[in-house]
Amino acid sequence: MSVRHLLLMLWALVSLSGCGGGSGNPLGNPQTVANPAGTTGQKLSFAYFQACVQPILIAPLPIEGGGGTNTCAAAGCHDSSNGTGGALRLAGAATRVDLADPANTPELIRLTDMYRNFYSAQGVVLIGAPAQSLLLNKPRLINVLHGGGRIFSSADDGNVKRISYWINHPMPQGQDEFSAAGNALFTPADPQTGTCNTP
């Protein structure tokens, strides 16, 4: 081995030691890890998801560029049984839960396919930040690939507005996804009879 190669190797090891390795090992982990602050812990509205967002996820939507139509919940896409579409998993046959029925307690609702869809969709959003949420960025092809192609070409698309509204209006701090505060996301303020608010 030449002196030059030896000097290059020594220089590389010294350079690596400045990369944050811990315990004197340039390839080890740093001794302290600073994680970003956690989220607020807020939840999104289950009632609004069920009435206003779920229909978008199961609707036949056109694929830009003449690719026909498909649903997000289709097999090969985000179907909970055999989909290949990343973290979002949907049961296309999820039935609506009657939130006015007192027998449908939060514990029972959380066992339904509709709630599983809600939980999965909430998992791919950054609450309060629709522009940073995969639920919108993937089907719009904004800085991320989407195997299903571009579904929403514009922020002015009614479906994008509806999903954005849901993400931007979490339940008040300390209240769960079934909070009556979710009624204000409808006009009139009733998930059974009201229409879905949008920005």
C-alpha cells in the first residue's frame, strides 16, 4: 500500500469521526439523539371522515392521462386485503356507522371497518397541515411518487378541498375523534343531515 493510499484512508477516518459517531467510533450512533417535538395529540373527526372523506376513497376516480378510472380501495391499490399501496389500507366494503345510535359506543365503533379506514387515513396525514400530508401529496404527485398516477391535478379539485378541510379541522385538544365539536364541520351542524363544509 502506498503512502498516498494510507494518507487518504487516514483522512477518511478523521473525516468520518466528525459525522456524529458516538463513543469514539466514527461509524457508531451519536451519544444523544434529539427527536423533533411530538404532535399535539389531536384527532380528526370520525363523523366528517365517514360522511365526506370515505366516499372519495371508494369513488371511481379518473386517472390523469387517459388511464381510466379506479378507486383508492381497489385491489392492487390500497385494498386492506391485497393492496400494494403503502401505509394507507382501506376496506372498500366498509359500512357507515350510525353515530346517532347510543348502542354504537366508541369501543364498538373502533372495531368496525369504517373506523379502520379512518385510522389508516389519519395515519397518512399531518394534522393541521394538508400540504404536508401524504393523503393529498401522493395522488397529486407532489414530491412523491404514486403508483396509481396523478388523481387530483389541482388544489381546487373539490375532493382535495374536502380532504384538506378535514385535515385542517381537528377536534379540540383533549377531545377524541367522536367529539360533538365535529358537528361544526357540517352545515347545518349535524353529520346526519348536514352537507360537508369545505374551505
